[in-house]
Amino acid sequence: MLEVKDVSKMFDERRGVQQIDFTMERGEIVGFLGPNGAGKTTTMRMITGYLNPTGGSITIDGLSMSEHGAKARSKIGYLPETPPLYPEMTVMSYLRFVADLRNVPVREQKKRINEMLDKLGLHGREQQLIRSLSKGFKQRLGLAQAIIHKPDLLVLDEPTSGLDPNQIIEIRQLIRELGEQHTVLLSTHILPEVNMLCNRVLIIHQGQIVLDERPDRLGTAMGQEVSLHLEVKGPTESIIQVVSALPLVTEVQIVGDGFQEACRKEEVDEAPITTMDHTDTGLEGAGQEADLAVQVCVDNYELSTSQPGVLSPQSGETIKLRVVSQDHSDVREALFYALADAGYPLLEMKREMTSLEDVFTRLTTEEDSGDA
Amino acid sequence: MRRFNAIFRKEMHAYFTSPTSYVAFAVYVLISSILFYMNFVMFQPSIIDFRLVSGNATFMYVFVIPLLTMRLFSDEFRQGTDELLLTSPARMTEIVLGKYAAALVLMVVLVGFTLIYPIVMSFYGTLDMKMMITSIIGMLLLTAAMAAVGLFASTLSQHQMVTAIASFVMLLTFWTMLDWAASSSGTLGEWLMPFAMNTRLDSFMKGVLNGADVLFFITLTAVFVVLSIQVLERKRWR
């Protein structure tokens, strides 16, 4: 469908985009993320033929952008960051103009324009001047402009920016519908939007693609652990013993009520007060690497509220734990049986997915310091 | 062709809904009629000759045409609508020619306004019709070339003022070429002379249809239209 091969763009002095390489299949909705100035808009502009790449090639449905520009462009619908509207035109005359411009056959134009008015809720505003439309309607008209010719590939540059929450929901719904017939590439700053809409995420940073993955598999891609939140009834110490004895568990942490403090290895050394217990339980026996130290820590909150030295609460009380497993492995089942065997009822278990925010921040800030 | 038409219609619509073109026409009509009043009514010439007013009128084109052409591409850049045009299946030639055609219609209107004066004159004596016709052809060719210069200037900047000043400077250069040629002695003068727009126009005003002069204006037009296409095509490589 879309093939972007080794595409680079050099601006006068600085490098805009360097050797971007990806393909998109029909029916995909791809979210394009990156901090401001990373090269998102530049990449989109090259795909739509607004800019020519300095190197590399872009092919749409087998048509090369550089050789069959006009033909390739007719397969694309593009909504730039600011919708390209003429303020002195009416909605109707604008749509007619775009239909002509985008080769919509004259016979079909009326039908197609009506379809657009329906789909985007622009009915009753046909004769209104674009100048007087609200931002939301301008955005919708911009979208109408991009899809009026039923393009194979739809490129949307921040389609929901500047809209109110209701309009955002409407536009997202629309994009989801469009995704059924068209291939969609959309850029956005709203990360949850990507989880909601896209079946693939591309993160671009400093002109290079740093991630290409499905949104639900981000954790794996990042080599990140999965953490579980447990609520167990029973004495704290013995529960921790049971949980940390499981082979794949690398970290157990007590979580206070709505109060949580990260307790990784390095932090443990710096904050000795919070460290209550260091156990290197049966990991070697389970054939695991010895350096997978299991740390158990209780935060300050827990300490200050409970009596010093008394870790195990009265029976009948529950504790909340955060459990991290190694290699993205699923320890839920093992946890369940282990706790059940020990006779501690498991009241709640929740898996915490690696959030896109985490991945995004990590990918786009780490490399900054690395380059500097 | 349909895309050319679409752009042409859109431009015409923009011209007739924007105040700038009305103001430009109004200023032109105002000043040229004041000049007509001074040259014809106050001066009371003994002969009826279109040249009494055409010289002033054509010089005014140097100021008016930049105002009429400045928005052609500058506006697109400013509104970001060039992204729509350049990513549409329309070829650059279609876009540029569509816009230029709309500017040409305006030039015809502009020359039309100038014809008010010979009509007024004809009440007080007989006009040389052949001379009138060649004059009109000459003025149309002149304005067409000037519009092409304005079109080219509008591809250079997103600011209408910058565009207007750029095309004004270019047109004035062509207009004052004659004076430069006269003041510079020898071969340089000979080189500059053929590019003076007003000397080229003189033959039309005298009732002479000179092939070289016709070709001069057509070539000038073509050169600037092609230059506009090239500048826009280059923007993709920015």
C-alpha cells in the first residue's frame, strides 16, 4: 500500500528526517508519534507529495511519488495541521472546488458532497461562509476535503487538536469508521488516542523511527516488566515470603493506601529506613540467575502509621502488593495457586500495562541525553 | 482541464469577493480620470487622440497591477491552502495557468475601464479606429505581460505587501529601462533598449502592429509564467 524507503529530508542546515523506513498495509490505522520538531509533519508532507524527499523513495500502490506524482497524489487524502480552507468561500462551493480538484466525476459530485455533509454533520451550513465556521466545523470540513474522493491512503496531521472533548470523540469515531475502508496514518500528541484508534504505533524522534509496534505490545518491545497489583488477606510477612518464593518474581513491594513509592535496587541503598527486609529466596534453586535480588520494601507511610517493628497486621487485615515479574512472563496463575495453597485469600489482582506515556517519554528523552 | 477550470473559478470568485481588487480598480479609475480631466478638459487639445490619455493610463498599470496580482499565491501560502493544491492531483501547470487566466480576466476589465476615455473623446471629434484597435491590442498584451510578472512575484513570498512591492519594482524596472538605455551610452544602451516596455508599446499606439513587439510581450508573459511554475516546483525541494 504505502512504502517509505530510506527516506531522508535535508533542510538548508539541519537534518529534518533521516532514513525513515516503513510500510503500511491496507486497512491499517497507524499512529504517528513524536515530540514537536521530530519530523512528523515533514514525513507526512513527503508522503503526500507536498515536499520531495532528499533521498529515498515513496511508493503508493506501486506508483512512485517521484515519477507518477499526480497519479499517486490522487490516491491520497491529506488533512494538514491547519485545515486548508478558503475563508471567503461557502462550505458548498469549497466542497465543489475540492471535488473538481480531486477528480471526482461530475456525475457523482452531488452525491458525494451530500455524503460528506451527512457524515460530518455539516448539513444546514452549506451556504455559510467558511470564515464564520467554528473551529470544530472547520476541522470537519478539512476532513471532508480529505476524504471526498475516497482515497486509499488518508494522512491526518493532528486531526483532534483544538477541538472540544465532544468533538474529539466524534472525530475519533469517524476516523475509526474511515479505518475500515481506508488506510490511515495519523499524527497526534494525545497518547491515549493512539491506544483507542490505532493498531500500530510509530514513534519518531530526531528524524528517526525509534519504535514500530502494536500498542498492546509496547511493554515487550521496550523489554519492560509487567507489574501486578494484588490485594491479599493475611499476615504481611508470610505473604511476602510466599510471593517472593515464586521463581519468576523479581520484585515485591508493599503499597500503602493510595501511597506508592518506587523501590528499586539502587534506591534501597540510599534510603535504608524504608528497607525492612532483604530476601534472596530460593531463586538459585529455581534455576534463576543469582543477581535477581528480590527486594521487599515498605514505604515511609507504612512505617509511620503502623507501630515500629510490627509488620504483621492483625489477622483479617489485607495488604496490597505490587509484584514485578521477569521477562514479561505471566505469573498470575502461579501467584493464585501459591497464595491459595498457603491459605491466604486473594482479593484482587490487576495487571498494569506498560503505558504509552512511559514508552514515549523514555524513547524521546533518553536519546536526547545520549546524543548530548 | 476540469482542475484548471476549478482553480480559475475559485480565483474569479476570490477576486470579486475581496475588497482589494475593488479598491485597486477604484484607485485606478479615480486617478486616471483626474489625469484625463487635466489632459483633455483643462488642456483642451485641438486634436482627438487616444494617446493623450493612454500614456498616463499605461503608466498607472505599474502601480495597479501589483495590487491585483499580489494575492494570487501569497494568500495560498499564508492560509496554508497551498498544501491542498500541491497535494491534489492537479499539475503545477494547471494550478499556475488557472490562476493566471483569472488574472487575465481582470486585465481585460482594467483595459475596459481605460476605454471610457476614448468613448468620451469620440463625442468631440472622430477617433482613428484603426489606431484605437491596435492600441487596445497593445494594452492587452502589456497588461498580460505585467500580470505574469505579478504572478511570478506572488510566488516569492507569503506576505502580500512584499509581493506587491517586488512586482512593482520589477515593472518599474521594465518601465524605466528606456531612460536607462538613453542615459547609458554605447552598447549597454543598445542592449537595454529592446526590453523597455513603453517603447514596445509605442508602435501599437501609433497604429502599427509590429510582429517583434507582439512577440516581445508574449515572450515576456511566457517567461514569467514558466518561472512561476519553476519557483513553485522548487518549493517541494525546500
